[in-house]
Amino acid sequence: MRRVEAEYDGWGEGSVVAFLCIAILLICLPLGMGPGPIEPPSFSMLLIVPVLMAAILIFLSYASRT
């Protein structure tokens, strides 16, 4: 199999690392919540998720071009 064909076959290393980072964050961040009353997240915290996902998408699109 040629190298070009192998690069488009499945997930690359960057995709796996990004997936694992997001999975770890989704599992570990709720554990950091204190024992006090649960409050709704602030607007800045709600904004972090789409910004982070957009940054990962842009990174993966640039990484797949090389």
C-alpha cells in the first residue's frame, strides 16, 4: 500500500490524541466540582467548549494537509 493511501485510512495520531484529551476532560472536570451547591456554569465556561472544539477542528484540518 502506498503512503498516500495509508494516510487516509482511519484515524490519525492527532485525531486519537484529541479524542483522548476530550474524553479525559469530560471525565475529570466534573470530579473537580466542590461539595458545595451546584450552580449553572458561567457564560465564559459555556463559551470554552465550542471554542475548544473549533480549535481542535482547525488543528486537525491543518494537520491533515501536510
